[in-house]
Amino acid sequence: MAFINEQTKEVNCKIVYYGPPRCGKSTSLRYIAKKEELVSLSTDEDHTLYFDFIPLSLGTIRGHKIRLHLYTVPGELAYKNARKLISKGVDGVIFLADSQLECLEQNLTSMVELKEMMEEEGVDWENFPLVLQYNKRDLTNAIPVAELKKLLNPRSVPEFETVATQGRGVLEALKSAASQVLKSLKN
């Protein structure tokens, strides 16, 4: 849930990048963070160990500074508790699907886990701010988007074809998620 501090006139919202291991969550955040300060807890092999974090300012609305706190979660199965902890109180999610055919099962497992986790937290899944990022679209073994949509996007939430290593589509996905989060705050 967004944290509103009336003393400092700030609204802090949390968006989490969620998805299977090595799908491009940290790469997406690094692209966004080019001019910001990225806090990262990762291994020498560049796997996210616990999370990556970057704060962004969106300006002022009705006299309140709007801040987004962007997090990634580790995708490896062993880090389920870390994903739960980091995702607690989240205002929106950008789900990254790895478009490679061999990653399809991991994508499905990760999406089911996300939905179950949000429902355990009492989140109305059908109305929760969610964006899909179909990453690694530049690879020759990428699953067709129509197939990914059929399997991962039954809600027909906004979806973006991305190549995080090039930044292609990354900012558009973030803008869509931020817009959804801000709309949900108004409600």
C-alpha cells in the first residue's frame, strides 16, 4: 500500500519487477537507473541475491511529491520467502516473462506464485495494477507474443515487447505501471 506522509507531503508507491530467474528484471532496472542511484545486492555472476532498488520522483500532484520505489525480486526457487517479503505492501507489479521457449514453464510457475502471493495478502487480483513485459524479443527462439498473451495475460493487462539489454520497451512498461498505480491511488 502506498505510504502517504502528510508532514513531508510525500506519497511513496512501491512497484516490484517480478518474474523467473534471469528474465531481465535487474537489467530493466539498470536501464532505468542510468541517471539514478541503483542499490543492488547481487552475486559475482550478476544474479540478484536479495533485491535491487531505485527510488524515482514523478513530480508533484496536489501539493504532494510522488515517489516510486522500484524493486526487483530474486527469481530463483530458493528465494520464495524473499519474494514474499519484498512484495509485501506492493502497489503494482511489472511481470517479466522470458520469451525463450525453454523458459515457458518457469514463466507460468512464477505467474501462478505471484497471483497466489497477492491473493494471500488480500489483494484484489483482477483489479491490481499489473503490466507484462515480454522480454528478450530479439532472440530467435522467442515464443510468439500471441502465445505468451494466451498463457500469461488472461486479464488483458497492458503488455510490452522488450529487449532490456537495449532498453527497448522498458520505459513504456514502467510508465504504464506508474499510471495504473496512480489511478488506483485516486480510487
